[in-house]
Amino acid sequence: MTSSAQLLRRLIRENLTSLDEKKQYEYGSTGYINELDSLIDDIRSLKNSMRKGPNRLKHRKEMHRLQDAIGAIKYLKNVARREGIKSGLLSEGGLKIPRDRRIPLTPSVVSEAVLLYEDFISQFNNFLDSKGLSPVVAKRPVGSVSYYQRDIIDRPESEYGDIDYLVEFPSPEGARDIGDIRSGQRNIVKRYTSELVEFLRSYAPDYVDVGLTLAGARPTPMMVILRLPDGNLVQVDTIVTHSRYVGWMEGRYTPERGIKGYILGNLYKALGDYFKISVGTEGVLVRMRGGQRVSSRTRKGVEFEQVSTDIRNFLVDIARYVSGNNDIQITPLLSQNPGVDPARVTVSGLGKGIRGLAETLAQEGVIDSSTSMLADILERFRLGLIENVDRKARPIGGEIRTSQEYIDKMMALNDREYNKIKIEFGL
């Protein structure tokens, strides 16, 4: 077996090379931070794998070294994040509004903001039409505010972390290869982002705070600062999608009502990381190199395969893809929980579906043990929840951003949802 030190050096060298190649990510940018997160995930996976098997007691020193490496990369990530905030590449906590001017995002506040944002999109479309460009389509609020209309009636005191609005951008024409489609989508978003900056600078409605919306060395106009009728400011984040992913995103970006969205997000990620697939904004996507699935941090020589864009049946699609058998015998549990119903999203429902997937693959001999697969995914889920707390508790620029009371609530929620999934997995 390759020594942990050698493998660690290789992982760091490959990842830093991908960060430097062609300057894909500017130091301190979101992409740069995400790459370091991916490296941390890889080292964690290596460390966890060393806890299993007959030699698990022989590698205590190597596991300590790996944990030290994780700590060092976390430190480098924090330094990069602080630099990103200073340069304007990042906003503190994703928020552009100064702390002393923020207001609670209650259902009634969200309702006012949504009306303004939809009018903003309508006026932007008039601008696009004057240039002969196709319009964007405002779909609906997603994330925690998915339920704001219901909450106005029976949970009027609810507060949300942010306001996300799903917007469909035009799709590239003629592209069939997944790589070409993704490249075309990036080019369209880049063009429309530039048009949005021009629109804001020249034709912005008076209820938009253009200064804050375009603040920083690199303007991020997809995070729009709106002025409510009472003068208070709110931020609406544009969640960009394209026609092939609209149905998928309406489910993928909807959490269980009353449960923080990062809970489901970590469960999706834990599932994807187990198989080295992405369960993100573009459906279930696989990166292949040399006939093998590779992680999202691998960029050179990668080909893409689309496994699913059907949020209601994506777990069945994963079973067919991983097994290589479109006629795979689906177990009753997977048949009853083939994916996520956007109208009835629950953490337990996804947990049942993942267990059904594991049992199906074990039944077909694709994996040795459903219990082993589920235990691995559960551990990844647990580590993701811990990282969410760490991010919230970590100060930026010397400022403590989150109260201890909020951290305690997060930890209690994490424990409850972790144990819920543990039970659903039968572990």
C-alpha cells in the first residue's frame, strides 16, 4: 500500500496544480475556496478508509498526520477567504448588506421582496429585448423561502437566512455533447451577467441599490439589493438554471419545510461523494477519465456523462448507471422512494431512497454490502454537518459572525437529523 505521506503529497500537488493551471480560479474566489474544500474531503476520505480493515490499528500515526494536513488546509482556506472579502471577490457570509442595516427576513418581508424582484426581472427583459437577446424566465423562490406563502398564514414569525430565486437563462443552441452544453451555458451566463451590469448602471429601477449590488472589485450582479417601500434593504440571490435543469432544480433547491437547506445538501453530497458523482445544479453528472469516475476537482482530460435530470427518479437512474443494467431489479423500498417529490420534500424520504438504492445494488451484487455503503454515506453526512457548524462559528476578519445560541441550535438540529438518517439507514 502506498504510504499515507506519499498519497497526501500527491493529492496536494494535484490539487494545487489544478488551482494554478490557466488561472482558473482567482485567489480568494469562491471557486478557489471550493477547490480547497474538495481537497479536505479527499483527505478525510483517505483518513476514514484507514480506520477499517485488519490494519486499522497500525496507521494511527498516519491518521494523525492526515488530520494535521486537514487543519493546515483549513487555515489556508481561512486566509484565502479573508483576502477574498478584502478584494471584493467574496461577500461576508454571502451578504452584501452591512450588518447594521440588515432586517429579519420574515414571510411578509420576503413577499415584498419577491414582488420587487419579479418586476426587476421584467424590466431587465425589456432591456434584453432592445438588444435582440432572448429573455430570462423568473421561475419561483427556492431554498428556505420556498414556503413563504404558507408561512405568512401559519408561521408569520418565521425567519429565513436568505432569499433565493430560481431564474431560467437561455440554453445554448445546437450543442449535444454534455461538455459542449456546459461550456455554452457558461458563455451565456457570462454574457448575460455583463448585460445585467450594464442594465444596472444605466437603467436600474429606483428600488435597486446599485452601489451595494455592484460593490467590490468584481461586481456580482446576481445578488441584487432591493429597497423595500419602508426603506429597508434586502438581498435576493439569483439562482441560475437552464431549461434542461428547471424541473431538477425546483426539487434539488427545495428543503424540507422548517429544516435548514444545508441538511439535505449534505445528504446529497454524501451520496454523490460515495459514488464519485455530482448531485448538484446540473442533475446527476459524472466526470470520466481513462474509463474511471473521478472527483469534481479533476479537470484535465475529463469527459462528462449525464446520469439523470429527473429529480423524482434520480436514485433509480443512479442504480441503473452504477450497475450498467437498465433492467436492474428494483427493491420495493427504492420503488417507493425513487427520488424526491418537489411538492413533498423530506429528509427522511431521501434517506429511505438511499437505503433502497443500497439494498438494490447489494441485491444485484454491484456492492458487497448495503450496510457498508450506508455507513460510509452516514459518516460523510456527519462530517459535512460538522463542517457547516465550523464555518458558521469561524470568525472572519476578527469578527464573530454567529452567536453561540445559534451555533447551539445548529448542533441540536444536526444531531436530530443525523440520528433520523441513521434510523432510516437501519444502522
